[in-house]
Amino acid sequence: MNSPERIIQEGVSLKSFNTFGIDVKADFLSEIRSAVQLRHLLQEEQWKTKELLILGGGSNVLFTGDVHALVLLNRIDGIEKLREDDHHVWVKAGAGVVWHELVMWCVERGWGGVENLSLIPGSVGAGPMQNIGAYGVELKDVFYELEAMKLDDLSVHTFSNADCRFGYRESVFKRELRNKFFILSVTFKLSKAAEIRTSYGAITAELQRMGVQHPGIREVSNAVISIRRSKLPDPAMLGNAGSFFKNPEIDEQQFELLKQQYPNVVGYPTSPGRVKLAAGWLIEQCGWKGKVVGHTGSHKDQALVLVNYGGATGNEIWQLAIDIKNSVKEKFGVDIEPEVNVY
Ligand code: FAD
Ligand code: NAP
């Protein structure tokens, strides 16, 4: 029986719940507003054997068919300051809070660390999943701890930064613990006198264009917002999930060989002996940038972003991704892996 606390919808279209705008159906969907509600729901007999799929803003998923699961739509709200000392502030946010709203909440109070991550779509709870990153900052740099419910026995666990085993667009939740925990809240440690990071990408040029000489975190946030608005397709206008692939890491030796053949290859050293390649550059060199294939294609300004021009199926987009991956492998001998979670 449905009560206001427990509303289960059946046969729901997920079109408005994923930024690719793929029109598939979920067997069941329920909005989750608290840990207590989640526990009550999952204690019911009928869900004990049903597949579960957690969804936040749907900005990092590709659905290739109907979802035969109970979709748990995370809408756990609330932001609060837990404590502070002379230098830092600890802020806890419900996992369903919109990420950019949290960033704005911190910027307004002058608490730094997340400003470079302005305007990343999606929810706070999905942030740790792939250790979201942009403009030289990753979530792990400001992450303190998170609380998550284990889906099989409904116990609540706290994960420290080390427990999450963050990597480049990676965490334990994307690997070993995939689909095993529902992240309920995340606590961040922010700085009262934040170090301003403007050296990455176009931030410095954008600040100059804006006439800003002594940027603070608000100006950095504004610059990032402005660059992102000018470079990235808005999912509300053109379905997409941001970068479809992760930037691949290769050995320095392989990089040197590539450089001999392709002197303009874009690479950034990561750890000793390892180099990160810009996947967007590789894809562009294979001729995909701006190419339209049926209802889908690689975006004209951002080769790494695959788009739905309207009416695309998830399988169409997935086939394009496979074709792109194969051509990059053939031309450069490099494997690129999807960043997007494919279902
Ligand atoms: P969803 O797409 O809903 O879910 C993603 C995955 O996380 C799914 O597997 C889901 O099951 C799981 N998940 C979601 N919530 C939870 C939870 N509470 N507990 C456990 N698992 C959960 N990403 C970046 O890192 N940097 C960027 O700069 C960036 N820019 C983007 C720009 C655009 C235009 C778009 C469309 C996407 C961009 N992304 C970027 C990708 C995306 O915004 C992030 O990955 C974001 O964190 C996804 O949040 P979400 O709530 O939409 O997650
Ligand atoms: P860009 O500035 O054109 O740079 C292209 C690529 O080179 C990026 O992928 C970036 O890697 C890398 N790069 C640039 N400067 C670097 C430096 N100083 N050191 C190390 N690596 C460097 O990238 P963009 O496409 O406009 O995106 C800007 C930022 O937003 C990037 O950080 C990008 O990751 C992020 N973004 C992410 C998504 C997503 O869905 N994941 C979507 C849009 C934008 P990194 O990606 O490792 O930063």
C-alpha cells in the first residue's frame, strides 16, 4: 500500500531522470528522502530479491534498455555546518542535494575548496562514486567522510577518505562495492582561507577577460561557470552525460613513441613513469568531432561528449561509443574506457 512516505511508481519512463534523455521504463521507482524511509522500504519482503538501481541526477548514466529493477531516486536533502576551527569548516550534505547548490552554499559563505567544481551536474551522493573532478581539483581534496547504507543488511557505515580509495574518476564504490551501498550523506572539510587554483585550463584567461586581477573563490567559481556554459552542451537543450570516456593513462615510454609519430599529442604526467592523454584529442584525431551518426554524434566543440540529437536509443549511443573506442585503439593503440555508467 502507498502512503506519502512510501510511494512506489510502476512502469515509469526514466526519460526525465537521465540527462541523455533516453526513454526507457523502470519496473518500479521510489523517491528516497531519508535513511529511515530507505530502511523501511528495503525491509519489505518484495524488494529483498529485486534488483536495485540508485539514481541521483542521472547525469552519468546511459540506459541501453528497460530497467528491470526498483529505482531508488535519491532525494535526501539538507546542508549543515557541523563544526569549525580557525582554518577549516566541516559541512555535511544530504546525498540528494544538487552538487552545484552545495558549491554555491559554500562560495556564499567564503568557504573554499569546491569552487573549481562549480556547475558539475548531479547530486552530492554521486560525487564520491567517481571522485568528480574538474580544473585541477577532485572531490577527494575536500572530502572528509561519508555515510552509506549497505543494501543487503541495511547497516550504516562511515567511510573515511582512505576507505573510499579514490583514484582518477574512480573509487571503491565504482569498483569492489559497486551497487552494494547507498550513499546517504557526505561531509566536506573546507578552508576559510582557501588556496586559489587558477592555473588549469582556461581559468586564468577567463579571469583576465572578466577584468579580475585578484580573484577570490567567488571569482574562480564565476570563471568556471562562464567557461563551462560556453564550452559544454546544456543537457536541458541537448542530451548528454558530459565526457563519455575517461582520459587514459599510459607508460611514459609508450607516450614518447606516440609523440614521435604525433608530435602534437596532448599528455600530462601523473605519477612517475605515467602520462595521462587527453581522450578528446585522440577522438578528434580519428575524425569524430562534430560527426553526426543517426540520432547521435560527438559534439562539435567537445569530441569527448556524445550527444542525443533527439530520439536516440541508448544502444545507438553505445554503438557509437564502441566505434569510437575501436578507432582510437586502431590509430593510437590506446584503450579508452567509458566514464559513464552503462546499464
Ligand atoms: P547518476 O548519473 O544518477 O549516477 C551515477 C552513478 O552513481 C550510477 O551508477 C548510480 O547508481 C551511482 N549513484 C548515484 N547516487 C548514488 C548514491 N547516493 N549512492 C551510491 N551510488 C550512487 N563529472 C566530473 O567528474 N567532472 C565534470 O566536470 C563533469 N562535467 C559534466 C558536465 C555535463 C554537462 C554532464 C552532463 C556531466 C558531467 N559530469 C562530470 C558527470 C556527472 O555530472 C558526475 O559524474 C555526477 O557526479 C553524476 O551525478 P548524478 O547524481 O547525476 O549521478
Ligand atoms: P580542457 O581544459 O580542454 O583540457 C583537455 C583535457 O586535458 C582535460 O581532460 C584535462 O584533464 C586535461 N588537462 C588540461 N589541463 C591540464 C593540466 N594543467 N594538468 C593536467 N591535465 C590537464 O578540458 P575541458 O574538456 O574543457 O574540461 C575542463 C575541465 O572540466 C576538465 O578538468 C574536465 O575533466 C572537466 N569536465 C569533465 C566532464 C566530465 O563529464 N567528466 C565534462 C566536462 C568537463 P582532466 O579531465 O583530467 O581534468
